[in-house]
Amino acid sequence: MKALKGILSEGFWVLYHEEYSPLHFKNKVPVRDRGFLYKPSHFQGHPADAFLQYLYIPMVSFCDIPISNIKSHLNHYGSDGRNGKIAYGIGLTKSWGLDHNLNPVIYLVPGSQIAHSFIDKCVKGSKYHQEESEKTKIPGRYGIETYYPPSQMNISNGLINDNKENLYPYETLFLKPIGEINLDKPNIPSESISFVDEKEWRYVPNDASIISGRKLFHSSHNSQYYQSIAENAERAKNEVPKYNDLKFEIDDITHIVVGMNDEIPELQKHLKAEYEGKRGVNEDQLHLLYSKVTSYETLQRDFFPH
């Protein structure tokens, strides 16, 4: 509820999200796994199967899903409430999204021809090779990764850079695998997520700083090195100045969802305090906005009761 009120008051906050590096789209995934990318958890297995590279991209994400079809999405991303899962959200017009440079995500099947076309355009920068050489600084162990500060992306010949001077096609900002399989143990899936069903649209600011990172989901005597990579990525994200909020107007709102019915009066009071007078909203507009407020509790009853 607090986050929803903040969005209604200030707009959407542009935050960093952890996304797979395009390099992980190289290997073909077995058909039995529906083309979903494997994501290991903390398990004992072969280290090569428990190592992932990420790009941290500042963004705001939306789903182009009708309310009647959001049950599975909210079951995964919703919060635990008094009577099971609850969710909060805000719907905006498609024209607002187009006016603010939102773009639908490009979903890729790992190992496909189009996936390879993206990978072939990626260029490892000089800092990547320097990073690799650091692994030999301590005999039998990796050294500590050198810190690379954030660097605002520069679009040149359709390529963008991260903070380690690696280059990627601009479209990398909007890439996502069609799905993900979480592994608790080698070859034993615990959960699968179909990303393509989310129909994600994404906003990425033009002044974005892309941060490179990697994670090892495995016990290792080189854990200090991988820990330094994680700490450096977090430091770089924290050093980036706050991005401008993504704003919208009252007429852009199509619906607002709170968790429970008894939260609706509280939100209406917030809307009255936020919009009446401050933004020149008249009484008719305010009452129309009230009519767009519903609860996840009501949605469960009316749209997906079973």
C-alpha cells in the first residue's frame, strides 16, 4: 500500500533490475524444458553449471495483461496477505506508454538463430580481459576484482556499453528468455516461470548506466573473488545518481488495485489529498478516479474464484 501511494504521488521509480547477459542465450535448451533457461540455486554440482553473468539495467516494467488473466502472474509476484496472496497495482493507457517510449520485451529461445545473432554482436571490452587476468594474481585463488565505476551508456553504431566497456546491441536492454527453470539440485527443477506469458513492456531511461555482474551459485575456494564482484556491482549501482521518476497524469489511469476491500477508503482519502486542489482536479474527475479503484480481494471473487 505504501509503494502504491508513493507511485500515485511521485510517479514510478526507475530501479535496477537483474537481467541475464545475452551470453547465456547461446546454448540450446532441451525441447522437454520448453526452451526455458536454467537458473541454479545453491547446490553441490559442477561449477560450470552454477555460474551466471548478469546485466543490471535501470527500468520500469509493466505487463500488458487483461485483469481477467492476471491470476497466475499475481500468484507468483503477489504478497502474502491475511487470506492468501494479495497484490497492488495501477493500470495506465497504452497511449501513455507509447508517448513515454515504453517498448515490448523481445523474448528469445536460448540457442536459436536469432539468439546467436545478438550474441555475435557482443564485444568483450578491455576491462573484461583485465578482469579475467586478475584470477591468476594469487596462486590457487582468484584475486579481488578491480572496481569499475558506473558509466552512462553511449549509443554508437547500434551498440551500448556497460561499466566494464563490454559492448552489446542496443536491443539487449529489452531482451529476456522465454522462461526460467529454477534448480535446487542438479537436474532437479523446483519451479518454472514462463516470462513470455507476462507480455512485459519496459521503460529504460536514455541516460542509463548499465552495470555488469556475475554470480556463482556454488561453494568455491574462490568465493572471496565472486563476493567482490557482487559488492562492486552493488557499489556501482549505488553511485549512480537517482533517475528521474516516470510520471503520469490522472487521465492516464485506467484502474487502481489495492489488496483488500477495507483498504479502498484509505486509498480514496490519499487520492483526494493528492489530487484535489494540488493539481487542479475537479470534483467530477476525482469521483471518476474513485470508480477506477478495486481490490484484489474483489478480483479473486469476480474474475477467478477457483
